Amino acid sequence: MRTLYVRIIATTMGIMIASALFAFVATNVYYHYYLKPVNDQKVTQIAKDTVATFEENEYEDPFKYLTVFADLGYQLYLIDQQGNRAMFGDPFRNDELAEEHIESVLSGETYHGIADYPWKVFVTGFFDNELQNTIGEPIQVDGETSALFVRPNTTQQFGEMRFFLAVLLGLALLFSFLFVLVSTSFIVRPIKRLTEATKKIAAGNYHLKLNVNRKDEIGRLAVDFTKMGDRLNQTEEKRQAFVSNVSHEIQSPLTSIQGFSQALREEELSEEDRDRYLGIIEKESRRLSALSKQLLTLSFLDSELRVSDMVELDVAAQLKEVVSMTEYHWREKDITIEMDLSPNLILGDPGLLQQVWMNLITNAIRYTDPGGMIVIQTAKGKEGVTISVKDSGIGINQEDLPQLFERFYKVDKARVRTENNTGLGLSIVKRIVDLHSGTIMVDSELGKGSEFQVILRSKDMFYL
Ligand code: ADP
């Protein structure tokens, strides 16, 4: 199974192995280009000193001298004019050497086998125990020139060190492997929890308990995830409340329609009662029709992210039109309407905005007692165009104001029932204003009246 855990471990291991390989190649390159000549010079000096000391002191037994010197940590190879060979110290793994090199040393030249050792990527020349990898120096033995080849005995000189380094490297690798195993599980664990949380959310359980105290990206993810769970929970609660409100709003007119249609079947029913019952049935079905229309509007508005049909329009003209459309209702209640409107161009959806003014003005008429007054004003300010609908009506309690724009919220349930209202009007208004990136505010005092203010961006603000 390719889990994140396995992936991280495999990647880290891969990185470690690749780094080790790169480091090995880089060290080799460094040895070949920089250390090799230095090493060559050093060994050449040692070979020259050895030969000089030997020749100056004219030792009786040259082999003994060379054996002692080899014991100090060198491998020596002696070839005389007749081609006799002698080895001192640890033997060479490979003692082949081209005749020309031997000849050149016998004729008095120095052989630089270390500096000239061929370049190979995966071969550390430093440790190569070959006769080719030596320094050759002419040496006078018994009055005759022989060739002495010298190289440090790396096995002897670095034997323990090599073991030490190998153990160090091995342990470093082992420990890093163990730490990667443990630390990866720490990295992966919160991600596993988040995955389990997504499963819970998918199963409809939005109450998540995640560690939100971490300050890193995973912590932030957990915070956002918890917020998302809370939001989903709220949305789900709202959805349930909405469905139950809709069913309730549909149920009551239906019950009423059923009751009165049964009553109509009774034979001994006066003409007057029959007429009244029919009137109620008609009113309730109109109420149902209005409700379904408003629900459709809301569902359409919910599916929109922004207004798609923005056109230039004059709010003052729209407000005047709505006032004249509702004339029958305000005249019937003997309400005075005062208008202080100046032409104000904005960009918006004319149909939707007209619905805003219609809902606000019909509410003002509905909740204002006969003989009252409604003032409609527009004003242009820094924030945009402010449209105000103020009435001298019944007013709204301060506690009710925060919920006023919620779906199905009605302040006075009993009154609203008789007034044939749904409690959806202001939520539609709010949604339309939101879609226009505007704001809506309400100020009200019980018994004195209410003022609704809508602020929309004026046309010139769109081009800023
Ligand atoms: P409805 O269709 O019931 O009028 P709204 O969403 O338009 O639904 O209004 C919600 C509630 O807000 C109403 O039931 C009413 O109690 C209150 N309300 C709205 N406008 C006014 C107003 N101008 N004056 C007093 N109360 C109001």
C-alpha cells in the first residue's frame, strides 16, 4: 500500500542514498583533481629522503633498512638492473608495471605513479594497492642503480580509522533511518486524523475534535477544517429549520382549505357563509401561490454568486414607479407618502432591485396604521447611494432586529397570520442587496416607526 508514511520513508531513504553517492563521487573528484598531486608530492619527498638517507649511510644490509622503513607504514618494491624483484611490507595486490616506467627509474628518473593514476568515478585511487599507484625513485644499492617504488600502506596507516569511519557512517545511516521512521509517523499522524475527519464530514458528522493548537500548516489546516465543519453544521441546521418552516407554512393554509371545502359540502349553508368560506379558500390558495413564488425567487437568488444582468438604472425613477404601483394600498389606508428623490444612477439588476423597493414599501404600508406617513429618500454619499424608506408605523422591538432578515422570521406571528405574510420578504431583500455588494440597515423604535436604509454602490464607483 503506497501510504504517505511509506512514501516519505522511501523518499527520505532515496535522498540519503543519492546524497551518499553524490558525496562519494564529489570526494573522488576532489581527490583526483586536488589531493592526488599533493599526495604525489608528499610521497615523492618521502621516497627521496629515504633514498638519500640510505645512500648517505651506506648500510650494510639494504634489505634490513628497507624492511624497517616498510614497518613504519609503507609498501616498497625494489627492482634491480637484472630484473630481480623484492617486496617490503604488505604485498601489492597487483604488482604489474609497464617496463618503460621501470626502465625510466633505472635510468635515474622519478616515476609519478600516484599523480598519473587514471581517473575512475567509483574508484578511490588513494586506497588502490597497486604497484602502478606508487612513486619510483632510483636508488644505489651495492654500487648499482635499482628502482625503489614506494607507497603509503593505507591499510596499516588507516586500518582502524577506516573501520571507525565505516562504523560512524553505518551508525549514522541506521540512526537516521530509525529517526525517519519515528518522525514520519509524527508528521503523518495529524494528516491521518484529518483524513478521518473528512470521512466523518462525508458521513454527516460535523462535530470535529482536531488539535488546533499547532502553529504550522497542519495546525492551520485543522483550524480551517474545524471552521468548515462548524459552517456545514450551521448550514445543515438552517436547512432543517428551513424545511420545517416551509412545511409548516404550507400545512396551515392546506388545513384551512381542507376544512372549508368540507364545510362547503354541508347542504344547510347560508349563501353568506358559502361566500365567506370560498373567500377564505381563495385567500389561502393565493397565500400558497405567493409562498411558492417567494421560495422560487429565494432558490434562484441562492444559486447566484453575483448579479449577471447589470445595467445602468436610476433608483429614483424605480422608487416612484413602485410608489405608484402601490397607490391603491396606501391611499386605502390614508397614508401620506413623502418623496425626496434625486436622479441617482447605479449599476444593478432592475427586476431584482424593483423587488427590493416593492418589499420595503409594501412592508412600510402594511405595518403603518391608517393616517400614518412614509418618507422615501435618496442621497448620494461617499459609500454610494443611500435609499431610505421610513414609516411612522408600529416599529420593531430591539431584540427582534438581529433576526429580522432571517428566512421566515416574523415579529408578531398572530398578526402576520391574518395579514397573509410569509416572513420571507426581508430575507429576499437582504439576498438581493448582498448580490449587489450593498448593505442594508434597519433602525426602529416600537410604537414610533421603522427606517430601512439600503446602500448601493453608485455607477461611478464601479469604474474606480
Ligand atoms: P413578511 O412577509 O411577514 O412581511 P418580511 O420578511 O418582509 O416578511 O418581514 C419580517 C417581519 O419584519 C414582519 O413579519 C414584520 O413583523 C417585520 N417588519 C418588516 N417591515 C416592517 C416595518 N416597516 N415595520 C414594522 N415591522 C416590520
